Amino acid sequence: MSSGASREIVYQVDAGPCAGALAGALRDAESRGLDVYEGLLSLIAARPLTGTDDRAALLYKRVER
């Protein structure tokens, strides 16, 4: 994934209605000692972030699993 594509994903996630819930889940994971950055990259790489207008909601569902 190019850095331009990565930035675009971050902007879309940050603007999503579920961005706050995703941020909270990531903070919780980080407080439990998980590497949030690597985990998030893995979640993004695992499956496409297509089929939704709210990428934050999609990632939130993946984080909660």
C-alpha cells in the first residue's frame, strides 16, 4: 500500500461516524499492551475496506473481534 493510499484511508476513517468508537477500542487495546499500529495495519491488509462508506465502523468491527 502506498503512503498516499495509507493517508487517504486514515482521512476517511477519521471522518467516519464511528471514528470515536474505533479510537476508544484502539486505546483499550493499547492499554492492554497490544501494538495498535501493527494490529491496525494487519486488519487493513487482511481484507479490503470496500463495501461501506464508514471505514471506521468496518475497522471497529474487526478490532472488536
